[in-house]
Amino acid sequence: MNVTRAVIRSTGHYLPERVVPNAEFAKTLDTSDDWIVSRSGIERRHFAAEDEFTSDLAIKAARAALDNAGLAPEDIDAVIVATSTPDFTFPAVATQVQAGLGMHKGFAFDIQAVCAGFVFALANATGLIMAGQAKRVLVIGAETFSRIMDWTDRGTCVLFGDGAGAVILEAQTGTGANTDRGVLASDLNSDGRYRDLLYVDGGVSRTGTSGVLRMQGREVFRHAVEKLAATACTALDRAGLQATDVDWVVPHQANLRIIRGTAQKLGLSMDKVVVTVQDHGNTSAASIPLALSVANAEGRFKQGDLIVTEAIGGGLSWGAVILRW
Ligand code: UT7
């Protein structure tokens, strides 16, 4: 039986030039490189320049993905940007990307599911492709979290970074078996009872300001390992697969201890896990496409590899996508 599959045709990423090592924070805050590394695994992060915006990062990542696929902007039917730090309240960053690339057709919209945004975007883009609404979708995660930091809060400002990653998802014909290339299954969840654990304290309707990030880190941590392992297992089960079939985990990069704990719960060794948190910090919706693109550029994935992506963030919202490279 022929089915339409959404296959990753290419990846691309962009990181702002400015690299900020942990030691920078120790100049103004009661913190240390030791604390940040031992509690989070983060060693450095990139911050966007003053005149560099989320759409700029997204456009650069998108151009890299197009170049790597040998495709032109007119070959793309839809652009989805996962972001919680848009340039403007509206229009969507995705329309700015569209204009920046010189695309005059198709459709473009943003998805806001905070750190789970890219997983939500990937699942939605797959739905569009399987429904025949689009043949090629540019799916981007792009963030400038440095713009929503409280620089006096050592519990949050040392953790986040800026960046963008992109993938081109393309309709290809599969057999319907879980040996097909492409997205095989996904699992998406939200539970708004936990909305106060991680949020931004401003917004258009409430305050008329953009606000700054607030997080009860220990509480989010408590939910993370359990929910991430559970969503990965649910998605694997939907694909008729199990953890022993997995070649790579490309997790949301928030905290090395969460990444290790989740791998352990899944019974997977760390040499199957792509880790970039040391270099990027937590880039929210950009973290998974950044990690995918960096690992792909290093030639780590081979055709047929089974990849699990999983993420959790504000909402709480969490989910996993299972795909074959
Ligand atoms: O991407 C969205 C999802 N977000 C996450 O997944 C983040 C989840 N949470 C975490 O990653 C961790 O909870 C953190 C890295 C945020 C914190 O690690 P923790 O081991 O949970 O530390 P904690 O919050 O329990 O704080 C331990 C101590 C506290 O001091 P007391 O109360 O024990 O005296 C904090 O005040 O560490 C203190 N602390 C710091 N000390 C030095 C908090 N931040 C810092 C800091 N430098 N930057």
C-alpha cells in the first residue's frame, strides 16, 4: 500500500556570532562556571546582536537548509516557524521568512509551544503533507530568548541562548511500514494546570509589555524526565517500535541531567544521544533543529537510522516525533 510520508530532505542552522561563556555571568551575579556546568551542562551560549532579530536567525537557517537541499524558495509550499520570541506581536515570523527568502506563494504561520514548539511544528507539518496540503514544508525553530531574560535572576538567565535551526520536510511515497523513511509517529501533550511553572510575566493583552521569563526550575525538572520518557515510548509504540530500535535521540537541549535521565529511563546509552547543550544553552524551540543540523553536518546520521526527538516546555507542553532518516 502506498502512503505519503514526510521525509527530512535537508537541515540548516544559524547561530549568532557572539559567544558568551559562563564566566561572563560571574562578573555580575552570585554564580560560577562550576555551578552552571554541574547543574545544567551548559558551558557557553550565543546571543544575538542588538540589531539581529528572530526572523534574521530564521532566514539564515532557512537559506542553509535550502542550499543543502539544492532547492530554491519557490520549491517550498509552506513555512512554519516555531517561536515564542517573535520580532513583532504580528505578523508571524514565518511571513517575514517568506518575504526574506523572496517567496511569493504558499502559506506561512508560527506555532507557539515554547520549548516543545519544534516537535509540535514537525507533527503539524507532517499532517499538512499527509493531507496533501503541501509537498515541501520549511519547518524552523528560531528564538532570541536573550530578549526575555531577567538579568538579575541567576536561576534563569544563565540557562538560555539564541539561535535557529531549519529542516525541509518533503512528501515522498512510502509503503506504510515502519521501515519507511520519514516521520512515522508523533505524540503531543499539554497540561495547562502547570502554566505557572514556566511563563513570561508580560504580554499584549495582560500588560502591554513583552515581560521576562519566570521558572520554577526544580518543579519543571521533576516533570521533565518522566514526561519525556513517557511521550517517547508512546510515540514509539504508535510506530510499532521500541526503545531498542532507536539509533539516535535528538532531545530538547535544556539540561544535561534531564537528557541523561531520559536516556537512562529509555534504556539508551549516551552515545546514541545528540548533545549540544554545552555549546548552545537552552534555545527553546530552536534547540532540536539546531542539534539535528549540527549532528547532520557532522555526518552522524545514516539513511535508515531511527531518530527520536522529544521536548518539554512552558504550558506545560511536551511531545515526541519518531522519524527514520
Ligand atoms: O526548556 C524548558 C524546560 N526547562 C527545563 O527543563 C529546566 C528544568 N530545570 C533545570 O534545568 C534545573 O532545575 C535548573 C538548572 C534550573 C536548576 O538546577 P537545580 O539542581 O534544580 O537547582 P535548584 O533550583 O534546586 O537550586 C539549587 C540552589 C539554590 O540555592 P539554595 O536554595 O539551595 O540555597 C539556588 O538558589 O542553587 C541556587 N542557584 C544558583 N547558584 C549559583 C540557582 N541558580 C544558581 C546559579 N548559580 N546560576
